[in-house]
Amino acid sequence: MDHRSILHLDLDTFFVSCERLLDSRLIGKPILIGGITDRGVVASCSYEARVFGIHSAMPMKMAKQLCPEAIQIRGNSGIYSKKSEEVTEIIKENVPVYEKTSIDEFYVDLSGMDRFFNSYRIASELRKSIRENTGLPISFGLSVNKTVSKVATGEAKPNNQLKIDYGVEKPFLAPLSVKKIPMIGEKTWHTLCSLGIKKIKTIQEMPLELMEKVLGKNGITIWNKANGIDNTPVVPYSERKSISTERTFDKDTTDVMKLKGIMLAMAENLAFQLRRGLKLTACITVKVRYSDFNTYTLQSRIPYSSADHILIPKVMELFDKLYNKRLLVRLIGVRFSHLVNGGHQINLFEDSLDMINLYHAMDWVRDRHGDRSVLRAAGMEAKTISRFNPFTGEPPPLLANRRS
């Protein structure tokens, strides 16, 4: 009987690795990436920072207290998106079926490949190709299912690989912390600890009915995963249908010039991301969240476009309709959705050749020198846009230009 062969790939400290490709002086130093204000959070951190107890989603202020010498970087979502696309293309060219679950994480179904090639060899060569062609460290786990492969990747890190042979899934998982099981968060962890359950082996030895009684349907799923049982398929990758960006203010504001400047810059940046990804949008959404946390959105359909001079005025029009000048604003955001493939060759621009050449020139500069290297004067206020959501994965809570 043939068994499934599921590969899990994870780029090691992806954002940090990208920054180190740009600046080799960061190698070996504790790095924090994310919002650098008191209200910012750590989006990613280097292994050197983790030894101080720092982890993703930790308040940046707390991280700096734990490791004052850490280098803080705002991050550049455009660079991360571009490097992620490079990795995706390599995987796409070399495997039959892959699933991209985030900007830096992939599953590959190599089932049946052993009839022609060795799956572990294929996985090793794929990892080698990614490292040589992108310069990024990457780890993988290979087993019969997603759960065991993902856990194996975690055990292989940093920058290594691990295969779990068929039939030894339970012994491999048994001595590990229950925290290693995908889907177990802090709340479930504390519930299990309160019951004296800290090792996966304990769950393996428990009756399924008891786990269901304690945690409901989630208990069944956790019990199965702890026993190395997971029939979840690798879902063929399809691109996101929207991109978005948001800005949360350090201090709630009613400064309309500041708000409009940031809104303009966010729209400009997203329009560039559309063009770089050869995408067009047909729907614009603007979001405003006030200091009382009430959130309002306004949406408009437009002809397919990725042109600044079409998208930016519509974004500003929606903002003007939505904005209540009497209330303090906590957050603003823009989203482009209903995306399709397309470029200027399908009548993207209806203006003169000069306008087309201008866009090409600006985009060329941005590709070479960063997303924020060319800005409209009115958008200079927004050189710290956060939470850009690229096409390729989960939205990283990052700011758009790099500082250390």
C-alpha cells in the first residue's frame, strides 16, 4: 500500500532573513521587526532575540525591555512579498501540487513520487534550490501528513530538514510538548496544563472520549493530531483576491490633513502593488475606526484598473464621505478587491503615452530602491504604513519602510 508523502516548508525567521540579505551587518545580532512605537508589536524576531524570551506578537516596548541592545527595524512588506514570490516560483516549477498557507510557509504533496524518484531527495533538492537562488534559509519536515510534517519542521529548525518515516509518527511526537501540536494556542495550553497534560504522550494515552468531554470537537482533533492522524489534503494554491493596508495611530487624531495624506499614500502604494503583481481591481473599500472602536466602511465598484489617477481620487472621495470630523480617529485603511490578472496592454491606462511612461518610470525606481522611494508630496506623512496585505499570504503587521 502506498502512503502519502507530505512536505512542509518554512522559511526561517523570514522577515529577518530578508533584512540580512539587504544588510549583512545584521547577521548574528538580535533583530526586532514591526512597529517601533509603544503601541507597536513584534512581527518577527531573530533567534538571537528569542533567547531573551521575545516572540512574535509581543508588544515592542516589552521586547526592548527584555533586550535593550536589539536592533529595531520597521520592515518593508514590498521586499518580503517579492522574496516570497521568488520562493513560490521555484516551488511551482518543481512540484506537482503545493499549498501556500502564508507568506513564508508551504505544503507540498509528493505522494506517488517514490515510484519514479525518492521523495526525500526531491525535498532536499528543492530546499537546496531555494537556498541557492534566493539566499534565504529554509527548513522542512517530511512525513505522511501535514501535522507531523509541520511539527518535524519545527524540530528541524533552524535551516535544516527532518524526515519522519511511516509508522514512527507516534513515538516521534510522544516526548514533545503539547504546544507543538498545530492549533493549540495559549488558552488551550493553559486548559491542558491545569489537567496535568504537558506532553503529547499523555494525550496519546488518554481515551478519545475524555478529550472530547474536556475540549469538545477540538478535543477530537487534538487527540488525532497527537496520535499522528491527519487526513487533511494539500489544497492547490490560488492567489488572494484582495490586498489591503491599514494604519493605527499612536495617538488618536482629528488632523484631517494628516489623515488625507496617509490615505493618499496607502492608495498609491497599493496601486503600485497591483501593477507589480500584474493585477487590476474593480472594487475599492475605505475603512475608518474611531476612538470608541466603532468601525465604518464604504465601498465602490469601478472599471478594472491599477492606475493611480483613477484609484487615488476614488479612495479620497470615499474617505470624504465616510469621515466624521467631530470624532477622534484611531485607524484608517484601504482595500482593493475583485482582483484579476491584467496589465496596461489590456487598456489599463486611457491617458497619454506620457502618463504610461511616467508610471513605468516610477515603478522602475520603486522596484530598484523600495516601495517608498517615490512618493507624492501629499503622501509624505505616511512613510510608516502598516499591515500591508500582499497577494501571497497572511497580512504581516509591518510598516512600509526600513529603519534600524
